[in-house]
Amino acid sequence: MSGNVGTNPATHFFGTTDNQDVVFKSNGQERLRLLSDGSIKLLGSIGAGPLYRDPNGILRAGGPLNLDPVPVEPCALTLGDFPYWETDGNTFQYPQCDPGIVPILGTRSPHPIKFITDDQERMILTVEGKLGLGTEPPPGPVGQYRLFVEDGIVTRDVLAKVGPWPDYVFTEGYSLPSFDEWRTFIRGHGHLPGILSAAEVEKKGGIELADSHTRLVKVVEEQALYILQLEERINAMEQRMKAWEAAQH
């Protein structure tokens, strides 16, 4: 009770000589356990003290809950020195020491990251860099797509990157297909020129919005030219009719 002198650490120690754990108790309750493999489990209620466990299960020195670690000196801690991720937000100290250091959430091994709520998987980031929301992205290297969403997306707007916009239809010298060419193509293929067929859409598993919209705009602009041509022909016919009627009188 008052301490010991003349001890020999080789034979005088507190612990076990077999494969059993060492248990520390207070008030009849287990507070700390030194496992036979050398790891430590801290049990008991959450609270401040010389040594305590915070709500996240992190072992901390005394002070209020969520006390920031005390650095040895400014810049002694980088983000890599923080072994935990707080559930109520994180403060990273001394960012001015190295502006290039930013928080990282992820893996350094070939393992995906899964995000769950209510013990259900909601999102997954694969090792190839594909992100799936409500669905598992197909395996393999990243091809044309990175984001895979099940059940649809609700958003205010979508900006789709497109190639050349079909305003070239209105340029001088553009070769506008004739009505006979349109008629022959539609009868032979069952869809408009430049627009994907039902079979092509089924084979691709859907439509690419930017490509599809560009194709539709081209058709609309060509149709505008046809309408203007028809208007010119109708006006010319009306003028001839008026001239003929005037000649009859």
C-alpha cells in the first residue's frame, strides 16, 4: 500500500503469466482490460478525468469532452497525426503551416468505400473511382461514365457539355436534304434522319442527353428551313393567282 523497493522487474510485476487478460475494476465494475495480445480496451462510462473515453470511443487526456489534442509546438501536428474522425465535426489545427495538407476521407488500399444509413448501403465509391447511388457501378476501368444513380435525379438544372452546335444548318451553302430524300429515308428506316432508331436506343440502354438534344435541334432547324421554303413557294403561288385574277378582269 505504501510502495515497494528493491523489486526485480523480471520476477516482480503486476499481470499474468498465461494467456489470460488483466482486468482493472473500480466500484466492482470493469474499467480497463489489458488483453493477452497486448491491446487495451477501455470500458466504463463516458466522462472527463485523467484518462477517459469520449462519445466516439477515442482515448483522450483529461479535460472537457472533445478537447482538442495539445500540440507539442505549433505545426507539430499535421492532418495525418489525427487518428480519429469526430462525429460532430472536425477542427484541423495550424493549416497555415502547409496549405497543401487537406483532409482525406478514403482508403489507401484497393478497397471501396461504402456509405450506409440505418444499416443499409446507400452509396458506394469503387476502387476505380465510380460512384453509385442506390446501385453498384459495373466493375472495370472507368470508361465513359463515373456516376451511376438508381431511381432518378431531382435537380434544378443540368448543364450538358456538347460538341458543335447545329447552327451550321443556317450557313451559306449548307446542303439541305430534299423532301424526296426525307420521304425515302423515313420509308426505308422508320425514323427521322440523324435521330436514333428504337433499336439503337434499346441497344445502348437509353439515350445520351447531350447527343440526343443536339440531334433534335438539327432536325428542328432543318424543319425551320423547310417551312421558310414552303412559305416562299406559297407566297409565289399567291402572287401568280392574284396576277391571273387581275388579268381576267
